[in-house]
Amino acid sequence: MSKTMAINAGSSSLKFQIIEMPEEKLLSKGLVERIGIADSNLEIKYTDKNGQNQKFTLTQDIPDHAVAVELLLKNLLDLGVIASFEEITGVGHRVVAGGEIFKDSALVDEQVIKDVESLSEFAPLHNPAEAVVMRVFQEKLPHATMAAVFDTSFHTSMPAENYLYSLPYEYYEKHSIRKYGAHGTSHHFVAHRAAEIVGKPIEELKIITCHLGNGASITAVKEGKSIDTSMGFTPLAGVTMGTRTGDLDTSLIPYLMEKEGIKDINEVINIFNKKSGLLGISGVSSDMRDVEEAAEKGNERAQLALDIFFNRIIKYVGQYIALMNGVDVIVFTAGIGENSKETRQIVMDNFGYMGIKIDQERNDTRSEAVVSTDDSSVVVINIPTNEEIAIARDVERLRK
């Protein structure tokens, strides 16, 4: 029996779970928010010795990620969540960008940390923080098996015709410009879980995984490997998202700068990343629930935002069916995918011509379930993603 911490460090946040392995039992979870901002917040949820669910919160200034880790570990001890640091036998770090260096998860050493830092230009809000956090955990828990688990590694199996852009090849050679994708840990987890549910080896299946949240990506998984994915060089590409544009014509950049009098290209990139998508089209919110509510009340722009969101998902699912010459399983996951029965119904109804049928009663769920009918030509499954379990599994795999 071992206790593994799954760590997800963002630019101003640190999420964690403590998981008992190999039972995969969740023991504690929480987060540190507003790191480097006044009135930072620490939250720890756990079960006490009497089996009662508890929640501890603390508000104080936390200047950086190093202090956040130290404060988290101290309070885990003080609350009795762990009796000593030695109880933590493994730590898995979610790393956003692994570039072409990391084709699999890796045991953390100084070279791995330096490589993660060297890839910061591909994930400037995440990789630097993740490198800092890895170093602090190395110092505090030197006995623990420590692994870096990369969002991009699952997608390194893509063939060149799917990951290369139609640019001069020298730009790929000199600057590593290519499609990297994202959400790889989630796509990997739900694809393998889908294979278990249908009772077939993943190597025999063609699967399309739809990770639909505020950030969204769709992946074609053939014989257990990612062969294409909707996000690109950065997470900006692909389908319409909460605040991101998804695919667009890059000639819009100079055009928009001229028409709006924008001098700094970073302002355009900020618009594309933070002011577009569901928010930009609807003018209401980046939250799917808010947009749906506004549409139900007759807000035409909110309805248009939904129509565009569904349209882009349908297009990607369709092209991946063609790319794999068919599909056996389609999976919905993440915040919207798991919780919006309307999204699953509307998207899948467009593939009724090929025999896909959704069972409305089965589809009325937010839990893991096959939501297609027994006679559907494709099995459609709702699977809540669990990236933390996937991270913990990789720690255990690398420990052996």
C-alpha cells in the first residue's frame, strides 16, 4: 500500500489529491488559489479518524509556489491527513508541455526539471510553476518516487502528416513548430476506460474522445494510440471553447490590428484566448450553463454560440471518423461532456445517418454510462475523466 500525491500546478494555483494505491482510493484533495496575489486561499478536504468528511480553509498571502507547497505539506501533517512525510511514497506532477522531448511520463531528476523549464515557451503559464513545484517536493520528500506526467505525451504517437503544418519544413527543424495537442492524460484515461467498458482490447478499437470543458479538444484514438487531435501548437486551436476561438484564419491578425488600432500582437492573442469562444459570441458568459439559460430565454446570440459550439464538434468528429475509416466508440468527458446530456444528444443526432442512436433515458446522467441504444452502430459512453488517477498510475508504473 502506498500514498501518492497527484499535483497540478497552474500559474497562480496548485491542485492536489492524495490517492491510496493500488486501491485507487481518494484520501484527500484540495487546492491553493491566488498564489502571488493578496488573500491567497488554501483548501483541504479529507476524512477524519471518525470517518467524518472535513474541510479546512486558510486565507493568507502566499507569495509563490514554493511557499504554497510548504504550507500545504505542513497542514496535511497538522490535520492528521498524513502522520509523516514518509507516508507519501510517490508524487506525480502534471506538466502541460513536454514538447518532442517527452514521449512518455518520466522519473523526475534535475535534467527532467531543466527540460521542463526549457519548454516554458510552449506553456508559459504552467511549465515554470511546475518546475518550481517539482524542486520543492524533491527537497521535502526526497524518499518519494517522483514522476512528471505530460499532457502532450499521449499525442506524440501522431504521424507526421497529422502533426506537421504546411509551412516551410525548416521551421519545424529549427523551431519545433508542429501540433502538440493537450489534455493527453484525460484522453488516454477515458479511451482505456472505454475499452474496458466495451470489453475489448484497446488495440482492436477505433475511439473518438471528446474532452469538452471550458477548454475542449477531440482526439482520434486508433489501436490505443492518438493519431490526431484538435488542439495544435497551443491549446488555442480546434473547436470553439469557453473563451478561445478554436480554428481561424491567421490573416485575421493583421486585419484586426489595423481595424481596431491594436499595436501589440499580444493583445490580439489575448482576445483570441480570453475574450472569444462562447463568451465572445454570446456576450453572456464563458460558462455553458449560463449560455444555455440565456438561449432558453430567447437570447439569439447565446443560441448562435451554442450552434457554433456544436457545429465545430460535429465537424471534428466527422473528420476523425473518415480519418480512421470508421469508429467503434465515441466518448464524452470533462465538464460539458460529462454533464450536458443536450450536448451529447445534439452532436450524436447528426450521425444518425450512420446508425448512431442515443437512448434518452440512459443519456439522462452525469455518471459513467453507455448512453447509446443496444442497436446503435457505435457505442457512445459518458465517462467522467480522472487525470489524477492516471497520474498516480504512472507513478506506480515507473516505480517498478
